[in-house]
Amino acid sequence: MNLKVRRRDVMPTPQLPTELTDAEIVIQAKLAHGTLRHDPCIGGVVVVRGSQLPCNGCEHILEADDIEMHARFPDGDLLRFHARCFGAWCYATRS
């Protein structure tokens, strides 16, 4: 198969914001103080509706209409995040 991609068909890569959000600051502080796991979630990731429980990243409630991300670990532990908090955690913990 011979695919030709024209430059105008390729979407530009979005730029990451240069200023940190409050959630990102909280996540980075928790990681620095050792109160949030920093190892990779090799047990899998699950996406569900908000559970009305606090986000392990920002501590705000995961409302029913929020997207909730579960980071599962081999030891059975589970972290719950808002989608944006999960992204910030993944970015901050990447090797």
C-alpha cells in the first residue's frame, strides 16, 4: 500500500501550556513529598464516570459528569484522577 500524506492533511501537534495549573502544582508537590505514587501503572488504565470520590491528584471530587481515570497497579492499588490530572501525573512521572 502506497500512502501519500500531504502536509495540509497532518494536524499540528498542540503545544503544552507553559504555565502550570493548580492541579499540576498540587500533583508535583505530592510527588516531591512522596504522598503520590510515581511508579508506572503497568496494571492498566480504566476510564469510567465520576465516582463522587476525591481525585488522588487535585483532591477535588470526581463529579458524576466527570471523566475518571483509574491507574491500576500490580500490587492491587488504584489511583483515581480527573482526565487532566491523570495527564499531568503521567507527564510528571514519565522516565
